[in-house]
Amino acid sequence: MTDPLATTTADTPPDRLAVNPSSPYYDERALERGVGVRFKGVEKTNVEEYCVSEGWVRLSAGKTLDRAGNPMTVKLKGTVEPYFRDLSGT
């Protein structure tokens, strides 16, 4: 049986990742390593969740919170390029 988190130890970030610990796509090891996201060729720092295979990101919409205290997000479709910051030299 393979380790489901083995992708975080490779040089490729997971296909889907979320920063919210209650999400099933939350991966603490990948987040500790530092994942950066380029969306449509532009570096984004407010990404809450992304999915490479489906081609979308969820970006926080300012400092607005929902009634559960989570950031309000907008979902945008386009080319998603995640990378590990320790490999990019930034």
C-alpha cells in the first residue's frame, strides 16, 4: 500500500490543496514546506484552495469573513501552477 501523502515529499505539490484544516484537502506537510501558486502566470498570495486538474483557485476576498469566521472566497478558473518555494529559490 502506498502512502497517500507521498506526493508532498516529492518535488511536485499535490494536485489539490487547501489551507483550511477542516478541509479534506488540507495537507500540513505540504503547507509547512511552503507552496506557492501562479494563476494565469501571476503569483498569488491569497489562495485558500486550488485544484490543478480542474483548473481553478479559491482566493480570499479581502478581509471579509463568513458567519463561521472563514474568509469569503471567489472561485476563478484558469491555469494553476503550484510549486514548492524551497525548490524555486524564493
